[in-house]
Amino acid sequence: QVQLVESGGGLVYPGGSLRLSCEASGRTSSINYMSWYRQAPGAQRELVAHITSGGNTNYADSVKGRFTISRDNTKNTVDLQMSSLKPEDTAVYYCHVVDQLFRIYWGQGTQVTVSS
């Protein structure tokens, strides 16, 4: 089992920045892929960014050039640096992990609100 705890959400003005962090505990040696998803009110949950154990990354088109995902395998953390935030980035952001047996784990979510 892997447990995930997110932090770093909050309220920010358009154009501002936030950094989300997710710390994994438990069977962390089994972690393979780490990702951030988000879900806006009334919308489906969508992939924001993804990073492999080797550091390869992938981003949703809507956040390319504005968001950066990173991970620290020694600390079992995955971060999402968000810049140039827009109101449409408002959502609950979820940490998502897949282990080597392709079991999926989700964090509890952290609210990000972009508003003036």
C-alpha cells in the first residue's frame, strides 16, 4: 500500500504561482509513475502532468509552458510548480501514483482557486 498526502493548494490571483507537493509513504519502493490530475466543478478528472521513475515528463496542452512537474525519489515526493495561473486552472488537484504492479493510488486532493 502507498499513502499520499498533498499540500500547497490555496487562493491565488490570475497570473500568480503556486507549488503543490505530494509525499508518498508506505511501500514507496514500488512506485513507478507519478502524476497530477485535476477536477473542476462539473467536469471530468483530467491528467495535468506525468513523470516516470526515470524523469520523463508529459503535460496536458493546457498547462504546457506554465506548469512543471518534478519528483524526488529519495524523499518520495512529486511536486507541481504552477505559474501564470488562469481562472480555468481552478480545480481540486489530486496526486496519483502507479506502482510496479500497476496498482493505482490517489491522494485526498487539494483545492486550487484562481480568482481576483
